[in-house]
Amino acid sequence: MEKKSPRVLIAGAGIGGLTAALSLLKKGIDCEVYEQAPELKEIGAGLWVSPNGWRVLFALGLEQELRSINLLAEDRVVRLWDSGDTWSVYNRQNPDNVPHTLFMLLRAELHRILAEAVLKIKPDAVHLNCKADSFEQDDQGVTLKFTDGRSVRGDVLIGADGLHSKVRQTAFGPAPGRFMGAVAWRGLVPIERLPEHHRAPVASTWIGPTAHVTSYPVKKANGEMFMSFSGQADTNVWQAESWSQTGSIEECLEDFKGWHTDIVDLVRNAEILFKWGMFVREPLAHWSKDRVTLLGDACHTMVPYLGQGVNMAIEDGHVLARCIEANPDNLAEALVKYENARRDRGNLTVARSASMSAVFHNAALEKTETAMPYINENWSPAKVKERYDWLFNYDATTVAI
């Protein structure tokens, strides 16, 4: 008899959930995605898709779509917070740097591309207005329950429902966030509002004694261009753990008081500014419980100092689909294999991302005479390459499962 393909339920239609869905559907495995929002869209500014992320997306057939919305960085530079002095840490013309090529994308555009690819294969795969509340499971399957009283039944449940994951809470209990002593800002600026020198295809990381800013140009599929920026500033003030809370220009400028006019330009010309408190959760001993597992922020929240939150979720989604494909008759074993393949890497990325705070924010950067030797030691091209090689060289499409 022909083996029955498992039916996979996915809570959350973010980038991680959609990557998992597309990976499963490409393998002929049925899945349904349940999203709490009333429409299928993503908020936010820009993001970096690094080689470990774009290898997966290329394997899923999205290379052409990604290239159509990418502004290929000619250089990555580090800049000093007050003077604007600049050091190149990655130049694309150097053949040794090719493996470190980054895609600079609007988060909303990447989300759109993934959603379109999923819906092209299965037009009714995504269900909106479905806010996960809890689940129950038995030997025959798992039931995902929603806050409005509805429920659905499947063979496997993937909790891709983010920081405040209800799937995680049901499986493993409360996991309160730990404040990391910093507030984050992000925004988008229409490129035409900025001076010409802002428009170069360069990714800039501004570093300072108590804060840093990353900025780079991004574009929509229609060609409309923006400068994306995100900044993190040390603070003892407790901030809300939210990705969608807005802040004022005056508040943001206060966090970057004394910074170079290029940063002031970005803040003053932003269409909208979002701010949130930087929180992480303690690593889980396990990600899976029988027929239920987690991916992305649901199981490894991290600060964005290595730019790996989205890339880890993309890796998770693809490796999980591979494990389910390889073990369709023993789904609990498939989830254990997924967890074993991913947990250590996810937790290590969480830890190393947090440790980068001391590299981006350092007292030596306050004065030029101490900043120069600090940058030469910690931000040389060789040092940056060493810092990222272990991340970028990973291949979720071939890693042992």
C-alpha cells in the first residue's frame, strides 16, 4: 500500500513558518499554516540574508526572485560613531570575500516572495485570523486550538509563532524574557530624502561607546528604494517586548546624542520609527515533545548583533522538512532528529550574538586615540571573516540529519 503523507500544522506565517511550509510542499508533504493576523504581510525594515540563509532559499527555487529585490553590497564598512571615519571590512571585489556575500532585503519583500511561492503550490495553505492558544496530542495526532474556540487536527505541529509562542508555553511552560539592557530602533527612509552619499550600495555598521547602528539600502519589487537602519542603545530603562511599538524622532535622537550627522539624517527623515526592548529567553533543554516542535524565535530568541534571527529560522524550517521527509512513519523520531541537528547551533548563535554587544559597544570607542587601535584589532577584514565563517559556511540543505 502507498504510504500516507503526514499532515503538518504550522502555527505562524512569518518567514520561518513559510520557509518550513515551502520546504514541506516542495517535498510533497501536505501542510496548513495558521496565522493570527487578518492579512498576510510582514512589518519591519530591512534584513540581511547571509549565505547560510540564501543557500536554502536558492534550493527552494527563489534565486531569481531574491536577486530581483536585492541591492548587492559592494562593500561592508565599519564607521566611528562621532567622526564618521570609515574602514572597509568586506569588499565584494576581493575574490576571498565571495562566500560572505549578503543579500540586503526588505523584510516585507522576502515575506511576500515566500508567501507567493507557498500559495502557488497550494492556494489555500494559509489560514488567517487563527490565533494559536494551545494544543493537545495523543498517539494518533495533535490538535491545535485557537483563541476563538476553533481547532484543527493534524499529525505534526510546528510552533513558528514567535517570541510569545503559545505552542512553546503549552509544551514547556512559561519562559519569561530576560531584559538585555538595551533598546532597539529601526526605520525606513525613502532614499530621495537623503543626500547622495547615502545612496551607495554599502552596508555600514556604526560603532560607539554605548550604542551602534547598521544601515544599508533596500528596494521594493517596483524599484522604490529606501535606506534601512537599525540601532541599539544601552539603557537601564525597561522597554516593552514588542516589534511594533512606535517611538518618536526626539526619543531616538536622544539615544544617539552626539552622533554623526549621517545618523541624524536617517532618524529625522524616517517615515516611521519602531522601538522595542531587547529580550532573550533561557535556552530550552528540548524543542520537541512527541508530535510537536518549535522553530525560530519560538525556541531561540536572540539579539540581532550577528544578523542571524531570520537566517536561523530559515535553516530550522528547511532542516525540519528534511527530517520529516526522511522519517514519515515515525514523526516523533523525525522531530528528535531535527532537534539534535539544530539545537546546539541555535543556542550557540544566541550566545555569540549576545557576546557581540561588547564588540559593538565599547568604552575604547569614546576617544579617537583609543578607538583606532581598538578598531584595528577587532574590526580588521580578517577578524570579521573569522567571526562569521562558522555561521556562513553552514549548509542546511546537506547537513547531516
